[in-house]
Amino acid sequence: MKQILGISDKTLLALKNKTTMFREGQDWRRKGASARSPLQWNSEAVERAFTNWKRPAPSTVETFEAAEAK
């Protein structure tokens, strides 16, 4: 997948883990029964998700600026 999308393994996994871009069962699945087994990607679904995903608006992202320093 990294070659199709033109991104690194690290970036691909970060997008999987830290965004809602990719869905388990639709875009990826595990090759085995273990939670640590390698991932298998659905290239057509992933390319479509990568192309169509929109970043959240900055105003909707929670930051620490609103919290007072103690």
C-alpha cells in the first residue's frame, strides 16, 4: 500500500491508528487470528479512502490553548 499511495509504512500506520481514514473490515484486516499478525490491505478501498478523506476543521480539534496553565 505504501507504494501505491506514495507514503512510508510509518505514515500509513499512523493514518490507520490516529485518524478515521481507514476502517477495519473494509480497508484492512489481519492476516491471522493474533492481534499482532500482519495487516492485509484492500488496495481499491484504501486508495478511495485516502483520496476522499477530509481533515477535520482546525476549530473542531481540541487543543490545550483553552486550558489555563497551573
